Amino acid sequence: MRFFLYTFTVITLLFTSVSAVSAQTPTPKQATTPTPSLLPVLPTITITPVPCSDDKSIYPPNSECYPEVKAVEINISDYPLTCITAPNVIYKDTYTGDSAPFFIDINITHNFSEAALGSFGPSQNTIATTQSPDNLSKKYLFSGLFDKPYYSLENTPREAWRTYWRLLTARQQANVKAAYLKEIGKQQKNVTWHYTNKNGDLLETTAKELLDDLPDCLTKVPVCDDYVEKYTNLSKNLKLRYDTLQPFDFDNLRSYIVLGSQVIEENIPYLQAILSGISGEYGLFSHLTPSWAVNNQNEIATTTNESSLFQKIISRGAIISCSSPVKTASLPAPKTFSTPPTAGQTVRVPVTAKEIGHEPSVCGCTRSKAECAKLYCQYYTSEKTCKPGCTWKEGETEYELSGEATGLPLAVLNNPKVKQVTDMVLGNSDQKIPSFFRMLLPSFAKDPEKVLISAPSVGNTTNPEAVVNGGSSIIRENNLAQDSIHLLQSCWFLPSEGQSSSKCGKHQEEVGSCNGELMKQIVGNPPEPSSTATSYFSTYILPNLTDEVVTAYAAAETATGVPCEVLAGIHFEEGDNDPGKSLQDGSPLSGSLIDSAIRAGNELKGKVGGKITNLNALIQALSWYNGGGNSNCQDSSNCAAAASLDRCGLTVGCATDPSSCMCTSGFVPEPGSCRASCDPNSFPWTFSYNYCPTQTTGFDDPYVTNWWQSPQHNTMYLLYQYDCTRTRPLVHVRPGSLTVALSAFFYEMK
């Protein structure tokens, strides 16, 4: 069965207010990209990152604590197994003594406190900081299908109200709510949630209170024939409580992370709510799919005793097959509430000792020069013969230690119901589950591309001489359902003039797409960025490469011939890929983002006199785009003035008049006098960068190549903390613009 758009529109009703379901004649839209409606500013709910205590309720998203898992699955063999790659430790240090050690133990801590699931649903912080409810529903499956925030204000935009909940008629919605309340009464379980009244006051209610206060007509299944009248006659406050009810099971499910005998339990928010919403007896799909398919859920047996599972979990986790993912992305997501939040391992690194210096044993004199001349201490060659007044000093050898070792990978046992959600949206022929995505679209519609989700899980050590690579992310397969719903909502169900997503074919035709083809022509087959850069890109940059910014980069690529990946790297360095900041200096936009991206592309080409045709020219242009002063291959030396001059909390060098070194106010250009007295061919502090000379101009510029190739770009230094002022060198802790561009390029190619 396949519905086309005009049929779908006829059956779509919104139960925000039953009295508002009368048909309206649509107003023709102008052929411009719409501006998403904004959410009202609302009171903040204080979030407690612990499960609800035993004497409290299980809460939905609009509350203070998260649902604690009451029952856990016992069929561990059904859990899809992925892993966090084993950490690779590189150790380098010096050692002084008689004999050098043969190995060094490095303690590594894996922190899962920020571990995330990807695209199920937003955190409270995301809801509070995301202005557009439409953008929330584009990114998160729960928001796109069912979410109705606790906003009850009259000016709350329509997009905030359960986009796909509207697939149900008003009667079907009323029946779903009644079935949910009936189940609450049967289980003697209560649910508390927040909502706001028309004045913006934050209020609280419970399911039991609502069940007691509603007329029987709205709490029995099916609801009575005059349910609309009964709803209309509710008091304003009772109607608000009824409207903001989310009739879904918010009990968490669980995944596991295993390191040796350590087991980390992950409570997963939103997953059970989505499952109950789409496949439950009164869920969305029960009204839109054949009855024989609704309950085909491939259920997993449960138990209330998790401790008996641990040996099975450890055994299952020992069967690890880690491979590089084909293509990964990172999405902002709710935390998984991992317990305990950390796991640790010790990696023993065998080290090689290379002698780099030796001081022989001597008998030294501690008296005056004249007395020492008489004692002749240096002529005595052992501690026993050293005369009074002479001090014996044992000789020492200095060694350079270096070594490398790999630790243990961490097994990730992903909850199998993640795949079940995807099956319910995209279908599964083996399980005879029809595709909700397919039944609403014509046969030529393409399925979304499979991308694995990379969620943060950082491994680190407190040892300053060790560098830990790898072990930086959890790879999970859970984006297909979200991307399918995004395509339905943002492309198929909107006329072309109303589409704002770059995933829709309309925008790709108009502005091109970031497909890596132009980048490939320029860079050829360059080395891939280091694992540190790849992890940083997936975790912190990729979530910000939204449709809005990518569309601007693609348009500028078409206009200037500068690859959109390069423009993404520039925008990261200048403005963290913020759609409200320019690519010139990160200041607030004065025009459109596309205009700023086009100016950046033209300016970049101007740095090398025209079209950029190869990787070396691109590196030079990117370095000169930022001024080029951060070259790590310039001569460095100590400057007496550098240690005494201070500017804005930073030590500056070679300024004759530090009072003229004004701090930048907002985005007002700073005076350049702090550079005037410096030797233009040297830097006033010593720092260690051992890969000179470089193969091309800009190869040693941290703003361009930091974290690109290892070891050349592992540790690079920023020399200018202000555009015109040399400051004490600091290690740069972000990838360079070229590194970001190449990360995006390789991400697209995989």
C-alpha cells in the first residue's frame, strides 16, 4: 500500500486542540526558503544526571531525572557487537641514572560520561539551546515522530507539536492517550512531567492525577463518540495537561561496554519510547501498517536480576572483531548515563634506551677556589680515596627512551532494539516487516545512505610523556531511521519552494553538492589526517556541518571554484562553523553566510594569484589567509624583554611600549606595535619543533596542518595569540583548517 502526498495530507490531523481540526484552504507559498519558527524562551528544568530514586516516578524527557532500567535483556548473544578500537600508546622521554628501564606502565582512563547514542532524541540542553523545533525534528527520531515539548504557550510554533503524531486522526490520538492512561492505572505506575501555562509559568502534573481528573469518556478505549465535546469542555489547565501528555513508555533500555572483566551499563533514553510509539498496540504504525506486521517485534526475554548476566556479558565481550568503519558521522545526542562512567587499563610499553649523554664520577671541591687548588680533589678517583673537604659525585648517564604499545579494545554490546527501530521504519523482508518509509513514497524514491554513528568516549592518560591515539569513539549503527524520517518530513512532504534541507534534490541541482570531486582534483591522494584529528572531527565538527552551512559552502564552491571542504575548514578556524559567524574573522555576519563563503573563496585564491590547482598551493593559501606568522620553522631564541611584559594575561615579547598593546575590544582591529621591535626572522622564545625545513610554505603552520600527519603535526605551537602580538608559545589543541578539510574529504569518500 502506497500513499502519495495529496492522500497523506488529507488524513493528517493535529490533536493540539480538537476544535482546530477543521479544514483550511492553504495559502500559496512564495518561492523562497522559509525561516524556521522559533521556540519561546521558557523556564529551565534543572537536570540531575542520576536515575530517579526508588520513591519517585519514572520520568519522560521534560523532567529532572532519567528512567532507571527495571528489566534487562538476557539474550546477550543477540546484541550486535562493535568495539572501541584499542588505544595505541607512544612514549618518549629522557631518563638519567645508572641503567635505563625496559618498560614503562601507562595508565589509561576511558571516560564514558559523555557517551551518546546518536539520533534518538535531544538532551534537555539541546532543547534549551536549539531555537527551531523544526531543526530538532530534522535531527532526532523522537522529535520527528512524537515529541511535543512541554511548551503550552499560545505562540508555540506548529512544528513543535509532534510532526508525525499528526498522521493519526484526532480520534486515534485520543484512543492512544486513553490506552496509555489505562495502562498506567493497571500497572500502578506513575509518570511526572512539566508543562507551561499561557503565562510561561512552569507547572508539573502526573499521569495518575490526569487519570483521576479526566472524564471517563477520555480514559476508556475506544473513547466515546462525543469526545470532541468532552475535550472542549475541559478547564484550561486540565486541557493543557492533557495536551502535553506524551503517551509513550519511557523506561530505558540498556547496552553494555566491556573492558576485560569491567562492565559498564548504559541506560539508553528514548529508544523504548520510540518503539512503543511506532509498534505498540495503539502506536502510530498500528494504524498505518497491516495488522499482521504490528506485533512482529522480535521480542527479547527479560529478567530483573542483572548481576547473573555479567559473566555472560564478559564472555560475549571477549569475542571482539574490530574493523575500521566504512563511513562514520557524529550527531548531538542524549547521554547514555553510563554506570560506572569510567573504565581503566594499564598498557605496558617496552622502551628502547639510547644513550645521549654521560657525566663521569668525580671528586669535587666545595670550598674556596684557593683551598680547592691545594686539595687537588679531582685527582682522586673513588669515593674511598676522596679527601676531607672534597665531595664524591657519582657519574650518571642520560638516556632517550622511546617505545610504542597497543592496549585492549573495548567491546560494545549494542541493544538489538536499535536495529528493530530501523526495521520498523525501513522494513525488513526477512522478518516480513513492511517499510513505513516505502509505503508513503513512490517506487523511485531512494533509501538514505547507511552511515555509522560515532559517539564520544575518550581514552586519556595523565602521563605528560605519553600520547594516546585511538580508543576515541563508539561506533553505532542507528541513523537510517532518523535519516528516512528526515527525508519524508523535509523533502517529500514539502513543496519544492518550501524545502530548506540540502539533502533534497532541489538544492543539489541549484548549488551543487559537497561530493569531494573538486577537492579530489586539487589534492589528489594526500595522507589521511591522524586518528586524533579524525576523532575530533567526528565528535566536535561534524555535528555542526548542518544543512544550512553545507548548502552555503556548496554554493560558494560553485561560485569560486574553491572546494566546499576547504571552506568548511576555514569556517571552523574562524567561527566554529557557526551559521551566524563570518568566514573572514568569526565576527557576526553582516550579510548572508553564502556571501561570506564566496568572499572567503575569492580571498583564498587571491593569496596565490588565482586558481588553486594543487595541494601545496592550497597549503600556502590557507597559511597566508591567516597571516602566516605562526610558522613553527622560524628561528627561536630567548628574549630578555619577553619575560617581563604582560598583555591581557599573556606574556608578550619585544614590545618597547607595552601600554600601546591594547586588547581587542569585540572585533575592533588591534594596534600592531607589539611586533615592531622583534627580529622579523626569529621568535623571541625557544620552542621545540623538529621537522624543519618544510616541504612547502605553510606545512608548519598549526592553523593549517595541526594534527594532519603523524609525527610532523602531532605537537605544533601557536605563536600569536593576537594577530599583531607575539606571545609565549602554546601547544595548539585543535585541528588546522587543511586537516578539517581533508577530514571532511575522506569522510565523503568512505
